[in-house]
Amino acid sequence: MLQRKLLIIVAAIAVIAGCTTRKPYKMLEGVAWNTTFNIIYSSSASLDDSIHDIMRQVELSISPYCDSSTISKINRNESMITDSMFRKVFLKSKHINNISQGAFDPTIAPVINLWGFGSGKAAEHTPSQHQIDSALQLMGIDECFLTPSDTIVKKHPGTEFDFSAIAKGYGCDAIAEMMRRNGCLNFMIEVGGEIVVDGNSPRGTDWNVMIDAPLQAHDSILHDGIAVISVTSCAIATSGNYRNFRNVDGAIYGHSISPSTGRPAENSTLSVTVVAPECITADALATACMVMNIDSAINMIERLDNVSALFVTADENGQWQLRTTSRFPKLIH
């Protein structure tokens, strides 16, 4: 009997996998896409090689940190030819951009690079308004299109894509799809805090997912959980500024940059956790919600089928407040 309690604490969410094993569960962990991953799955045969293959395919398609990737070549205007992974992420991005009224836009790359959150070097100084305005002129996924020959058309040669706010979610979905094709129906996939769960945990029950408290890294050695949900056959993604921020000219800036202003979003939202059928959707929506007015974000989520969200905000005294949409899973405290 495997007596082990798995507590994965990464980015904004952790998964408590459970203990008593009733089927042969395997565990794979490591580093990919500039972050860590933890995967648990029940299978008589190892799927580790297939998992690594998909991770490499995703990297070669949509990682801006890989010079030979499809996205890097497109950003440098060396080649406008896309691949199937790029196209799926691009089309999903256009959809989320539309329903969020522009709050999610992966052509924000020139802007986030100014603030030091992109694939370039860290920012040494706060960007000037002129720099921000110039970068904003290059934005607009609504001005980018796929042709029938699967090439990408950009209105501005200086437009660059950064799928960091959706790539991990897509990667989790791609791994989950491979597992299902191979008859693996019980698994938990976690990459950089984005999660897909299906079937049963090693306990033989749904998977318990711990939502991390919005503490900055220097506030505690271990992350604290703010709530736990018990779920299966879904994806969970969290976005929050408390783990990804920069100190520029003595000021702290969060990584949630508003596509409308080109500046870090100014609102009371500390983190957003989204539950959806696909992680690519949950990942992008969580990012969009971070820069939206909270009431607008909640209204958007409520209009979507099988999607729910939990918002952690701070009141005027700095105390945390939890707000959930109507379909969010029951919180287990």
C-alpha cells in the first residue's frame, strides 16, 4: 500500500493527491516551459516518454524562450508558417479576447517586455508613457489573421505574440488528451500551477485541489491554503500577482498588465481561480479576470457554460474577501 500524501505547492494552486493506492499510480515530476510540473496517473504502461514528447512539441511551437520555436520565428518575421498547436492557441486567444472585450490579448508582448515580464531582459526603469504608447500601437490580436494556407498575417511587423498566459493550460490539455487516447482515465496533471484532473485520485475519490492564499514569497516559507475544492473531469487555473512581480525604480509591479493602458492593472483583485472543462480556457480567463473590473469579470464568467471562478480581493483594511460565481465548486475549509 502506498502511504503518501502528495501536496504540490506551485504558483497559485496546489493539489492534494491523497494516499491509499488501489491501482498502479505513477508519478512524474520535473521542469518544463520555464516552470515545474507534477503528474500522477494510473496506467499499467509508462506514459512518461509520451508526456516528454508533448512537452517538447509545445516548446517548439509556442515558447518564446526557444529561438527555433514557431512563435519565435513569427515574432522575428522570419516565417509566418504556423503549426497545429500554434493555430489552436491563436484561435482560442482570439475567442477569449472577444468575450473579455480585449482584457486578454497575447499580442501584448512588446508591452510586457517593457515591464520586464516577457522573454527579454528584466526592466531596469519604469517605462515612459511614450514607450508604452509606442508599444500599444503594435498590439491587437483582432488585427492578426490566419490564411487558408495556415500562415499568419500581422498588420504591424513589430507585433509579437506571447502565449505565456495560455500556454501552460494548453499543454496540460494536450497531455490529458494523449492520456485518454492511451486508455488512462485517472490522472492529475499540474504544470506551473495549472491543473487538469480526471477520474479518481489514488484514494479512489475526486481530487482535492488546494487554492493557495495570496501571500508574497517573503511572507511565508510554505504556502497557506485559503480553501480546498473536490473536483474531477475539469481544469483549474489561477492567476495572481503575488508570486510574479518586479521591483522597478523602487516600486513593486504585478505581472497583470492591462492591454488597454499598458500598465499593471489597478484593482483590488489579488488572485482569480477559474474552473472550466479545458485548461486552455481556464488559463486565459484567469488572466483576463485579473485586469478586469471584478463585477464585469464575474458577469463574463456567469455567461459561460460550465465555467466558474473564485476571486480573492482585498478590502480597504487589507483583509481578504472571497467572491465566487454561482457554479463554483463547494469550498472545503
